[in-house]
Amino acid sequence: MTVIVLLVATSVFRLLGALGVRRFATWRVSAAHGLAVMLVMTAGAHFVPAGVTVMPNHADLLAMMPPFVPFPALMVYLTGVLELAGATGLVLARTRKAAGICLALLFLAMLPANVYAAVADVPFAGGEASPLWQRVPEQVLYIGIALWAAGRPPAPRSILRSLGRRGRPAYGR
């Protein structure tokens, strides 16, 4: 479901860009906003009471926590807050790079919970447990999109070109 939200939101933002909304003129920015939409949705589950069954809830996420994680309830709330902060960071151009990198690290840190939930066959949102072959590629996709949204580092050749002949940046002359 989260992958579908990510893909649909990204496509809608890019369509808006094609229709003239300059903010969404590139796939990279559209994907950053699409990931932000997905994160707002997933972060919401961190705070939903256990009695709510129409979507994942706090109890579902708590059950995903591996036994070695200290203060699991607090960690569920913390990751929800971090997802919301990351979503906010992705939609602001000034903070997009830092947010993308931090979210990639967060997704990497959350990978053990996803592996544990799949291996321990932890049901999610009242349904079956998601298999490992699905969870790991999803996390890799989220990490990749977060890093892509952050922007690529300059290519080594462009760095060398900017140094010019004397080892000083060409733009500083």
C-alpha cells in the first residue's frame, strides 16, 4: 500500500509539473514530495490507538519491534516523529538534502524491524505478515528515493574542473 501511495503521489506531482506548476518541474522534486506524502501516511500509524482497525496502528508497529530494541513504545513514537520531520524537510528546498540523507539513515535503522516482522511472521493491520522478499526491496526503494531526492553529489570531474590550474576554485578568481 505504501509503495502505491508513493507512486501515485509522485505521479500526481509530476503531472502538475507537466501542467505548468514550476515547483514540480522535475521527477526528483516530485519524488521528494511523493515520499513526503507517503511518510505523513505512515507516520500517522505510529500514533493511532490499538482499537483502530482500518489502518495500521501503534500496537501493530510495536509488535514489529525486535526484542533487542530498548523502550519499544518510545521508539515507535520517535520514528513517527522523525518520519514527520523528514516529510517536512523534503518539501522545503533548503532542507531537502539533509532530510533525504537523514531519512535514508532512518530507513536503514528501521530495516531490522522489517526483517524481524517478516521472519517472526508478525501480522500487520489485521492481515497477514508481509514477506521478507517484499519488505527488504521496499526499504531499499525508500532509501534510494530519499537519497535521490537529496540530490546527487557533484561528479569528480566537475570538482576537478572547478579547481582550475592552480588548485583554487575557478569561481573564486
